[in-house]
Amino acid sequence: MPAIKSPSLSSRRRGRPAPELIFGDLWPYDPAPETADPKLKARYGLFINGRFVAPKSGKHFDSINPATEGKLAEIALAGAADVHAAYTAAQRAADTTWGRMPGRERAKYLFRIARLLQDRAREFAVAETLDGGKPIKESRDFDVPMAAAHFFYHAGWADKLAYVAPGRSVAPLGVVGQVIPWNFPLLMCAWKLAPALAMGNCVVLKPAETTSITALKLAEIIQDADLPPGVVNIVTGAGEVGAAVMGHPIPAKVAFTGSTEVGKIIMRSLAGTDKKMTMELGGKAANIIFDDAPIDQAVEGIINGIFFNQGHVCCAGSRLLVHEPVADRVLAKLKQRVQVLRVGDPLDKNTDVGAINSKEQLGRITALVKSGVREGAELFQPACPLPAKGWFFRPTIFSNVAMSHRIAREEIFGPVLSVLTFRTPEEAVEKANNTAYGLSAGVWTDKGSRILKMSTELKAGVVWANTYNKFDPASPFGGYKESGFGREGGRQGLLDYCQVT
Amino acid sequence: MVSGLMNAGQSVSLRRLFDDVGTVDSVGIEERVAKFTTRSIKKTAKVWGLRTAVTMVDLTTLEGKDTPGKVASLCRKALHPADDPTVPPTAAVCVYPAMVRHARRALGLNAPVRIASVATAFPSGQAPLATRLAEVRAAVADGADEVDMVINRGAFLAGEYGRVQDEISAVRDTCGAATLKVILEVSELETYDKIRAASFLAMRVLRPGDFIKTSTGKTSLNATLGNNQVMLEAIRDFYLATGVAIAMKPAGGIRTAKQALHFLVAVKETLGDAWLNNRRYRFGASALLNDLLRQLEKERTGAYQAPYSFSESAESY
């Protein structure tokens, strides 16, 4: 057979400048803002016992649009008395209505919530983007549909709870307290509420102070769905309110999603009580690329893993571990790919990376990036223009990162990728597990046996193979080590909201 | 035993080719191209995209019932796609070899529209090499500016890569000054891995400015965003490695302006500005042209016009 021609690359290139691709402005996309009305109120009260009520203190705080720094609405600031009222209402509902209702009846309410959410999907997507800064294409294509999917999925479980723990019987816990973060405000509501409600529990939930709006809009849907009063109560405010929700004597269980730091404080304060807990905390996931991986799709996965939702994702693939033979190629392709990411107005349908959720978070990201530069890592940022107003941060890639660098150890929770290399699968596992966290990991290889081996050796709650950041209501999600305990989603998630006898 | 060894040799060489050019994950690439379809192209960006797409059309008729008269009418449509004189001509007309001289007569010598001719026993390629080369020679002699050849899929699938490549080289040499477009017929290669491998096989013997092309338009599945993307990424990787810029032509199945814009978005975000012109990117299509015109007219007037307000070109693909 004649040899296949493959001219030596250097001979063709000699004496000519290295070829480059031009990602210029020959064909700029016109602004394409999503125009649906988010139907925001000027002022939101607390949602207690089925009604919106003013906080007893009479105090409110502003919810800010991170893309414009403008005020969106006033949010009620709950006090200890309001939290107590919410818990009292929840307890009453658990004792009188929701806790006694047959599962098939509860299912009807959950289906109704899911459908109402779908009906108002555009409105919710715009509200989510305005309040949190995430690109509209993500809130439209991911957050809102996925939130509805969680309600649908758990509605399906509500009349089949006998099969959650075959051979044993399950009963609701009663009242649960839940505190959720600002990165997926509506979706986290759904993750928390849907399994708790399907199981027959009543809830007091506190959204993050920077992103309360969609939780309160969901309260409107809960009203429209005619849920009995007190089944879901939503109190708003910052850390003190969260502490009051977690520390109250009524809830039989508290569920928290947020930073490891705060999770530890909560666990410390609840030590010695008989409250059940689930914690979904931080992460510093390793995304591992082997030399036989399909490189272009791996690059897509890396981009999706770290720049999805501006990197405000607890399972973000923030540490890239690349097999040395392909390290240069992967890095070059990554740099090229980030050049076509569009950073800017989150409401624009063509925006890939939106606004950083808060000024405080922007400061934290900036400080960690500075530390990366100081410690000797090599920084790359594309030259994309940033809006003059609002809180934005360029997609950032650090190469030559050492395991001891802060950017390789601490959760940045921003669009910052640290690139490290490895030589053998064993080294990859060792480096991937060399962290206090253990929430998620990614493995990219053409070799199936290697995927199975890696997934058993990686100490991570979720291991994605040849993909990243994929979620499904049926798939349990949760961590190892300082990434927390307990699972959300699937049968395992339901088990965390019931007593099994 | 002997055939077993030969098969082993062939699969080793396929393995080597894949190792060399890398593989493609089909789930990943389809996820990638789905994102192109969510780009929102409005107002001036839309008009630019539509007009650019018009200039990229290889207006095609490839039917047994083609006549000199029909080809002449196709040529007039290519020169003046719409009543609106500001609408640019298409890049080329694409016809069978026997129709090339009629197209040349209709277009004249200095026409802004090039003549592309399919050749090499299109669409199957199942003719002796000498016959296929003679066909190329005849098309070029009759005035074809561009030759659209088909690769020998039988040889490719049998693992005879050297032969596939040598045949492409032979056609290239026979083309002389004419631009060569190499049709991979992706639906017969079936996997993205093989499309990528075949792209490299062809590109390694092509000249700068020659094309790789998805399909003949004669099979059930033709150009898709997925196989277009595999080939764009192959072109990109080859360009960055060698500095040789190969052009791309998806053909068949692109019927609407919206689809064409999605393909252009893929070009913009994969290969960049240097490929957003008809020297580097073409659409093999016929029905597409009138939909582009219809959308342009809608952008201009704010209303959709009836189909009969646009002249017929040809029915193919």
C-alpha cells in the first residue's frame, strides 16, 4: 500500500509567520435583547402562611441588577419574629393539611407548580437574568426548564413513595428549614422544595440576599397553585436570617447549599441537636483530559465546565488536568475558543458570559486572580470589551499552575480556570483528589475501561465522562469531604427528606 | 489467512490515520453545533449574513433532464438573482460536464459567476480512473472554472487510503488552473471520525483555495451542521499546522435562509473572518437562493412577499 502523504509541517511553514485565525468584527451580531416583561413588583414582602406580609421590623433592602448596578426591587428584611411566624405556619400545615394529605393529592399540586412555571418561563428567565446576572440563554435554556423538570420529576414520585425504600415504610419529617445560594436562585428553590414537598414536609426557605426575586415569584406561583397556607414559607434577608432559619427549634431537618465556610458554622451551631442535616458545599473539581480524548469536544467541555454561569457553579471544572502529550495543543485551542466567547449584557440572547453576581464576589475573584499572578502562574485573558457599567470579569485561563498555588486550592467561584498537567493516570487521580473538596470531576478519554477505573478512584460525588455539567432530576447530586453530605435528586435525594422505618 | 492479514493491515492504517488527526465525539459536536442555532441574528447583521450567503451560493442543477435552455436560465438567475439590482450575483453555477459549454455560452468569458462542474463519474465515482480523469479534462476544456469531484468511497471504506489520496492528486493535476472541490459524501462515510480522517486525507494533497465539500446531494442525508463543523475544525487544524487555507462547501439539504445563517455562524466562530467570503466558503444549493432573497426583501420592506414574486432558478438538491 502506498504511504499516505503527510508533508512535514515545518517545511511548509518555514520563513512564513505562524498562521492565525482572525476573530474580528467583519460580521458583528446586532444587540438581541430578550424583551419579555419580568413582571417585577416594586416591593416584595415575606411569604408566610400563604400570603405576602410586611416584615415586623418594617425594614427592606434593595435587590440590585449586577449588570447595571441599578435597583430592581425592595426585598423585605425578616427578623427572628418573622422566622418564628413562618415556622409556626409550617408546623400547622404539616400537622393539619400537607402532612396528612395522600401522596397522589400532593402530586397534583406539584404538577400544577411545574406547569405554571413552564407557562411563565420567559418571564421567569428574564427575572432570573436581571437579578442574578446570568446570560438569558442559560436562564431560558437551563435554569427555568430544569426547575420545572424537578417539580415534574418529584410530582411523579409523590404517589409512589412506598417504592423509595422497598420493604420499609417512609414518613415525612415534618418541617424543614432550607437556605439556598445565589448562583442558581430558582433552580435551587426547585431542588430544595420539590423533594421536600413530595415527601409531605412543609418548608421555610431563605433565598440568598442578592437573588431573592425568583424565589418570591415562585411564591406567587405557589399561591396560584392553591397550595394550602403554610406549606411553603419564604423569608428573605442576609446571614442573620439564615442563621435564624437554621437555628430555630421547630425544623426536624435543615438543608443548606452554599459555601463550605458557612456550612461549617451551621454544623457547629447545630452540633448536639437531633436535627438532620444535608450540606451541599463548595468544590474545586478536576477536569481530566487524556491524550486520546476527542480534543475539540474536550475543549468545549472545559469551556462549559468553567465558564457556565460565569463559573458561579459549585461543581465548576476549575482545575484542568491535562495529559502532558496534548497539553500545549489543548491550551492553544482553549485560548482560541475563549476569544469567541461573548461577554456582556446578560439579557442579550448572544451573550455567553454574563455579569458577576455581586460587587463583593467580583472583589473576591479579582483578589484570587492577583494572587495567581503573584505566585507565578501565567495569565491569559481574551481582549473582549467589557460593558462600562456593572460587574464583569474576563474569562481567565491560568497555565503553569502548581498544586500549591491558591488558585489551585481555593474555590474561586468565578470564570477562572487553572491548568495543570499530569503524566500517568495515577498522577491524575492523586492530583484530582489532593483537595479538601470532592463534589465533581470530569474524565475525557476514548477508552471506556479508563473511565470506569477513574470514576471509582476519584473521590467526587459526580464524575462526568466525556461531558461536563450535565444535570437531571433523576440523578443524585452531592459531595464527598468538605463538599458536604447528603444527595439531591433521584431516589437518594428523597431519602434525605423522610424517616425510614 | 492472507485476507485476515490484509484486513489487519488496513485497520492498523486507519488507526494510524485516526491517531494522527484525532477523533470526534459525536455527542459533543452535536451539542456544540446546537449552540450555533441559538445565536440571534437580527437587523444589519441579518442583512449582511443574507447578502453574504447569496454571494456564496453555487447555484446548482444536476438532473438527467437538464437542457441547454434550463442551464441558460440558471445562469441568468445566478447573474441577476433578484429584480433588485443591488442583490449581488451568486458565486457560481454548478452543472454536469455536458452542460459546461452551454453555461459558458450563457455567461460569456468575463462573467462574475464562475462555472463549476461535477465530474469523476458523479455521484457514485464508480468508473475507471482514466474515465474519471477524461471527464475532468473535458469539463475544464469546455470552460469549467471549478471541478467538483467525488472521492472513491469504496476504496476509503475498504481501507485503501493511499489509493483515495492518489486519485485526488491525479484529479488535482488534471484540473490545471481550475479550483478543485473534493466531495467526501459524508453520509456514506457515516461516522464523524471518518469524516475528519477523510478531510485530512484530501487536504494534504490540495492546493490553497481548493475546497472540501460534504455531499453530492444525491443521498438521503447531506450537509448538516454536525458534519459541517467536523470539516471546519479539520480545516482549522490543518491551517494552523501548515498555513494552507482550504475552503469549505456544504452541499445539499440547506434550503432555508435561517439554516444558511446557522452555517455562517459556525464559520464565524470556528474559522473566523477570513473564511466569511465566497473564496473560502460556498453553499451547494438551489432552493436556498430564493429563500435568501425572500428574507432580504422582508428585511427591506417589512413584509413577506409571495413565492411567485421571485423568479424560478432550478429544482435540484
